[in-house]
Amino acid sequence: MEGKRLEERVFRVLMALSAGVVAAGLAAVLLVVLVRGLPTLTFEMITQTPKGGFYLGKQGGVLNAIVGSLCLAGGATLVALVLGLPVVFYLQKDYGGGSRLAALARLSLDVMWGIPSIVYGVFVFALMLYIGLGNSLLGGIIALSLVELPIMARAMQEVVIMVPAALKESSYALGATRLETVAKVVWRQSLPGIITAILLAFGRGIGDAASVLFTAGYTDNLPTSLTEPVACLPLAVFFQIGTPFPKVQQRAYASAAILLAIVLVLSIACRLLARKSEAHIAR
């Protein structure tokens, strides 16, 4: 008995240390970005597009990259949701969960999750060349949606699996069809987890640079069309940190701070929304 208690204490300490390392890592990232970025972050930087010589230390801001990032990640998240949600519901036991097609879909999602985002960027870039499409918002959305799809689908699948079987059986007993059960029971029970999965995918998309490097391009203008190039914050950080001018390098940290703030605000908003949705969850 004493040995089991000692073992439990050791594992508790290890778990606490692991949690501390994760928290310390996040705190270190936030500290470096905020300490270096906040002194350079100005209202002008958030509300203006780059002026002539911005990347040489002159006037302007990164409004084009902020709006572009939201358009890219928002569009890709919407595409991934439209494609991924039906797949997730199909993978349930009540539908095709035990079929060979479902097994192939699960394997495909797992493989897609492990593919580096730069590969998606190269693939979509080759596709764009084939159809005659240049660097554009549409190309970036397609590439990012491929990055987000396996993340979102697998996260949503884990949530849907947790829906109690008794709830679905009760729905069937009352005469509901499988489609009605999915739409009115499974969907509502899974909603907080689905929101979290969407947030997870959006956060992955808005911070990815490799997949949009060849597909979205870059511009100092605000996005006005799906067929025009678009800027994004990760590439803005990349271009600014790579210049030899210290003032511009400081702006890179300010751009990173803006990106962190966007993700933080969305995280808090989605958490609050998920809590409200939990009022409909059966325990």
C-alpha cells in the first residue's frame, strides 16, 4: 500500500512538472513577443496599410495583413467546416462508421494531419499554375483549408463519439430518423466541442505561413477580390524580421503581438460561447 502511495505521489509531481513546463513555455513566448513588440505597436500600425518605404522603417502599418489573415483563415475554416462536418457525422456507427470507406476516410485524415503545410502549398500552387490562377486569396484559402481540414475533423470526431448512445436510442424510439437525430441531438450535444475544434483549426490557419507563401502572395493593399494577392500577418512578420533595419525588426514583434491578440480574443469569445451552449448538454 505504501509503495502505491509513493508511486501516485511521484506521478502527481511529474504531471505537475509537465503542466508547469507547458505554462512556462507559453509565458516565455508571450513575454518575449510583448516586451519587444508593445513599445513599437501604435494605433497607426493597426489602422493603416503600408506606405512607401514601410519595410525600410517609414510610415504605415499592417492593416492589410490583419484583414488578409482574417479573410484567409476565416475562408479556410468555413471550407474545412463544410467539408469536414458531414464526414464526421458519416463516421458515426449509425451511418458508415464500420464501412471500408469510413476506415479509408479515417486513414486519410490521419495522413493529411501529418503532411507538412509547405507540401499543401506546393500542391495548390501547382494546381493554380495548371488552371491559370495566380497568387490570390482563393489559392491561399484552398491551401489553408487542406491544412485545417484534418485538424478540425479529427477534433470534432472525438467530440461526437462522446455523445451518449442512450440519447440517440431515445431519439430513435420517439420516431426520429437518423438525419433528425444527428441534426437535433448529436449536433446540439457536440456543439461546445465543435466550437472548440473550429477555434483550434482557425488558430492553426491564421498562424501558418508555409502554405500561403506560394499561394496567397503578398500585397500592400487590402483584399478586394478572391483572384487578387493578399497579405497575412505570418508573412508580414517574416518579411519584417528579415530586414537589416532594427526599427523594422521591432515591428515584426509588434505584428506577432497583434496575431497573438487576435487568437486570444477569439479563444475567449469561443470559450464563452461554448459555456452558453453547455446549458443544452445532457449530463
